[in-house]
Amino acid sequence: MNDIKEILNNYFNAWNAGFISKNGDGIRNYMSESFVGYWAHSNIDKPETYYYDYDLDGVLKQEGNAEKSFEAFSITERKTGKEFLVSGKETSLINGKPHAAQCMFVWRKENSEWKLLREYIELER
């Protein structure tokens, strides 16, 4: 379980480095090629879906000055330690304004590396 906590920390550090460099390669290194993400908030009826090859650089550029943090509420081991389901709260500080979201991540061991398989992000607005 400590491995997955370290991976989560490193993953969010990669996001914060990406916000500075505006380059998403460090983030994408944590993603499975089978990655699927879902992004939603209360003003839309259906989550937006995105995949491994989505435009991370574009996302980083549109956020301006930003930083992410994550607080895990639950980490559940699955498939005898080959997968983890993580839920928690992500806070993005974008140009000085906090934006909170409830998140669920599925991490899977692929070729001895932890990769993000799925994420669901629901903004709290």
C-alpha cells in the first residue's frame, strides 16, 4: 500500500511540474495506454470522456499558474495487489483560486510499473 501512496505523490508532482513546463510527458508516463478518464460537474448531464492520447499540453497551457494536491480518503487493494482503487479529494489552485473535485482512480500494475487505468473527476461546483 505504501507503493501506491508514493505513486500518487509522484503523479501529482508530475502534474505540478507539468503546470510549470506546460509539457505533459511526465504525466503521461503514469498512464496506461488503455487509460480512460471521465470529467464532470453539476452543470452537465453526461461526463466528458478522454483517453491516453488527449491533449495534456493544451490542458496545462489553459490552466495558467496552477498547482494540484490530493487527499486520499480510501485505498482499496484489488486483484491480489495488482490493482488499487483510490478515492479522495483533489484541489487545484488555479491562478490563486481553489477548485475542488471528488476523484476516483484505478491504478494497475503493468510490466512491473504502476499505471493509471481510469479516473473519474467530479468538480464540486
